[in-house]
Amino acid sequence: MADPILTPSQKKILKLLLNHKDGLTIDEIHEEITKENLEISKDQIKNDLQELAYSYYARQEYTNKWVITTPGLTAAGDMPFAFWP
């Protein structure tokens, strides 16, 4: 299977979701990215999340938090050997 083509900001978002199993809101994602001095706007985060959802790499929960999916784990390159979570 070919590696998915992800933008650097999409990869960063997947890594954040990977490290926050309970999920993150768009505001929380933006806050985490800002802490790392990365310039990604909330609009870009929204667009990236929509593209990740379209590819089944992330999904939005009823709490408005975004979580990584099993295909997202593979796309992030961090598929664990055991089931996650």
C-alpha cells in the first residue's frame, strides 16, 4: 500500500490527535500548534481536518472533539503493534 500524501500541517494535526486519545477541539489544536511557534491558522486547521475526515484519518465526535482513526494511525506512521487505545 502506498504511503498517504499528507501536508506538513496535516501530519502535525495527526500527531497531536495521536497524543490526545480523548480528542481535541479546533481551538485546542490551534493552541497546541501555537505553543510550538508554528503558524497555522484556524481556517487551515479546519480545512485540514475536513480533508483528514474525508480520507477517514480523523473524525469529529459529538463533543466537537476530533480524534484519530485506525487508518489515521497508519497514515501518521505510528500504528502500534497492539490495539489502540
